[in-house]
Amino acid sequence: MADATCPICGRPSLPAQRPFCSLRCADADLGHWLTGRYRVPGPPADEERGELDPEDGLG
Ligand SMILES: [Zn+2]
């Protein structure tokens, strides 16, 4: 495993922080994942239904 490099900054990764080179980079990657979860692309929901439900007030 001599090819292991930090995916964040490209430095050689530390065995203790693989695949990152430091805790900071590991944290940065985690942040990317967390923020990414909030930006999950999805289909538009409240667009097609609007006038398709005449009995919208009965629910
Ligand atoms: Zn790094």
C-alpha cells in the first residue's frame, strides 16, 4: 500500500488516518459527506399536483 494518498490534499496517507493524511482531512471529507446528504438530487414533488386534487380541502 505505497500508493495510498490522501484524497483531500494528495499527501501520503498515515496508517492511523487512512486513507487520509491527518485528522483534519478526515474531518473535511466527513463534512463533504454530510453536506452532500442535504443536496441529494430528487424529482420535483410539488409541481405536478396542484389542480389535480379538487377535493384538497376534505382531507
Ligand atoms: Zn490530507
